[in-house]
Amino acid sequence: MTHRTTFTLDEPTAQRLKRLAARWQVSQAEVVRRSVEQAEKTIAPDNPDPAVMLRELFATGGGLDLEKGNAYIAEVYEDRKHWRGE
């Protein structure tokens, strides 16, 4: 590792960090690395792809029919190409 960082934690957070390090049998720095990685995985992207979001909604049911949903996405895709002059 090449980056050393200093930050201040309140007492409850410092204790949580120490408990996790002991439980996972890793350094406190490793707890921070793992926690940051997990947090990054759980946040939504800044610019989610609407088509991907619709496909996920249709795939999970969401009260919508998958076949109709895919047809709708295809229709929107073609309409957008037309609007852009493609």
C-alpha cells in the first residue's frame, strides 16, 4: 500500500472499527478497505441506464409482463433512434 491517510473518528466508530478488526482478524486499515469497497458496491450509479432499470423491473415481475416490457423497450429504442436521425 502506498497511501497513508489520517482521519479522526468519534469514540463509538473507533470502537466499532477495533471490534471488526478483531472479529475478522485483520488490521483496522483492512476493515476500512473492505468497508469502502462494500459501500461502493451498494450505491446506485450516478447515471443509471433507464433501459437496464426497466429490464430489471420487468425481470423481477414488478407487476409487469416480461414480454410486454421487452417489446416496450424495443419500441422506445427504435423511437429514440428515429428522433436522433439514425
